Amino acid sequence: MLKDHFGVNRAGHLVTGDCDAVELVGLFGSPLYVMDEQRIRENYRRFSGAFSKLWRNVMVCYAYKANSNLAICRILQDEGAGAEVSSGFELQNSICVDVPGERTVFNGNHKSPQELRLAISHGTLINVDSIQELHAVQRIASRLRRRARIGFRVNPNVKTPTHPYIATGLRESKFGLDVASGQALKAYRMASRMKNVQVVGIHSHIGSQILDTAPFEEEARKLMDLVARIKREIGIDIQFVDFGGGLGVPYKPEEKALPPEKLASRIVPIIGRMVEGQELERPTLVFEPGRYIVADAGVLLTTVGYVKQRPNMPEWVAADAGMNALIRPALYGAYHHIEVANKMRAKNTKIVNVAGPLCESGDFLGKKRRLPAIEQGDLLAVFDVGAYGLAMSSQHTAKPRPAMVLVNDGKAELIRLRETYDDLTRLDRIPGWLE
């Protein structure tokens, strides 16, 4: 079933952003990522509003890793979003679209000296991931004659019902400082004695694609308990409590969305009770949504090149986009809904496997899908790809990456050019002795 921001026109074609999907491919080529500007804005406003109604100081920092395209980042900056970045490139993007340092948080378990210099110079809040990184921040800030704003990413050991590759809050995870052993508290005490760091925050991110409030509630209790201990034992008032991201979207038809209003109603009261009961300063609450903001705003359009029949087996449909353009099905076993964009009113009469053009068996977009009879030249639409789609794409088997367009109110404009063969070799060099 289509989500309400998509439509079908009289020709039976998929419509997104009031643009005909078939016409978009005619104009911009295939495969093609299409992002709906209005949907991005709606998703951000809903998420931000859900928490702002219940807590005075809220900072929503869009997770650039989900989709770091400059146009997408500009839209969210225009809406008032801060930036959550995890690389120097993402930080540079946030600077390019005028996100101020005080509304930017820098996460990750390996921040290079170059990245730390940029972050400190920009006034970014750095969520330090280890004791060694703390010393690196202190050393670089001293050389720059600056005082770095920091928090610590802590590991609260919260189990989440998600794919193990994106579960990040367990003790065995590579991320953060352990809470249970006292490692996190030790780090705060150590930082409190350093001249070139200002401890202002605490951060946790327990995982992604979570559709249940219980893990977030546990995270809130554990984080606020640690905030109280930091105040009581070290005397630091935590100004920013960063809960990370993780709010999922329903990819499968049977999955139910977790409304941000429900999430806010469950965790904000926990924070409020802890603040009042422990006589804490009211912190700014920080959230880092990525997938929720952009996933369902994106659709991947891909053209069928060949159809292969085999007796008593699903047909194989070969499209011009595969795991090079969208790796989530191959990497995570993820489900993405698929429709035939030029036959939206046709009945689903076939069971098919949708494969990409790459030379390996793991190259598929969906298996055993019920779709209309498919012919060469048909256009497939793969939904919910606005997050971790093009962002995780590759040039595997030397396939150029797709273009991306932004649509809104019947208008469409390229926001990322299609790669060319020249782009694939642009950084290559042949040593002189081989010429």
C-alpha cells in the first residue's frame, strides 16, 4: 500500500511530489533517486514538534550519515535542524549549509586529528568515545589555544530489537564508555581537571530502526541516573543530554510505525521526574533522527532490462540498479516495498525476484515479490530509500552511481549528478614505469 504522499495519475503512473515517475526517468535517466522535499519538511516538523511540546529546550540534529546530500542538509537547516556528523566530510557539509557549531554534534569512535582540529575550531560539541580520544582532544585544543566543548558517549548496555549490525548500545559494542564498570564516570572526573576541555554533555545511541518505546525508556533512565551521579560526585551540571537517534520506519507492510508523539510521551516524563527528584539543572535534550526524517521521502526508480523465466520458479527480473545503488537488502536482508511505476493499476499476478546488474548472487532488491506481469522497459519503484540508500552506494563492478533529483509541487531539479565512466577513474594514476 502506498503511503499518503505518493499518488497515481490517470495514466496509471506513480506520482511523487506531483511529478510523474515515468516522466522523471525520461528527463533524468535511470536508475534515479527521487527525494520529496515536502515530505522531508513534514517529517522534521512532526518529530521536532512532538518533543518541543513537552520540553522547553530541545535540539534536533539531523543525522547526516542517513543522507548527506547538500540540498537535503540545506532543507533541514532551513527548518531549524542542527547537524549530527560522524566524519570530517559531514562536518564540512554542515558548515557549507550554515549550521552553527553550537548546533552541531560530532560522534564516532575514530575521529582523526584533522577532524578534531576542524571540530574544535568550529565550536562543535564533540562526543568523546574513549579515554585516548579525550587526551587527543585536550592536546589539540591546547595547541589551538581553544577550549573544546565535549560530552562523552556512554554505553548503557540496552538491548534493542533490531539487526545486530545496527545495535550499538550493548556492552560488547565498539561504541562508548562503559557505564556499569564505572569507566564513564572516571572519564568525566578526568575531563573535569583538564584546562582545554569544557564538559557540557552526555550522549548515547542504542541502535537504529527501533519501533518500540521500551529500549528508549531504559536508555532515558540509565542516562539520567548517570547525569545525577556526575552532578553528585563530580559537581558537573550536564547541559546537553543527547539520546542519539534510532526511531525506525515501517519498511514491511506488517510493521507498525512508532509515532514520535508516543516516544516523546514515554521518555520526557522520565527525564522530568529525574530532574526534579535529583534537583538537577534542566538540560537541553538532543535527538539525532536520520532515517525517520528522510527514509520514506525517497524512492529509487530502476528500469527493467530483461526478464528470465524458469519452470516452476519465480521469474528473474533484471533491473539497472542493484546492490551498488541500494545495498540494504543484500547487507541486512532488509525489505523495501517494490511497485511497477508505469503499471500502478495493474493486478499483481506474478511472483518474481528482482535482481540488479552486478555479477554476484547477492545482488538483489527483492525476492518472491507479487507484482504485475513485467516486460522489458517497465519501470520499478523501490520505496523508503531516502536514508542509507545513495549514502551507502558503491561503484562495485564499475557501475556509476545514480543521479538524485528533488521534487516539490510539480518541480524537479537535479541535486546530484549521475556519475560517468570518467568519474570512476578520476582518482586513478598509472605509475611512470608502466607507461
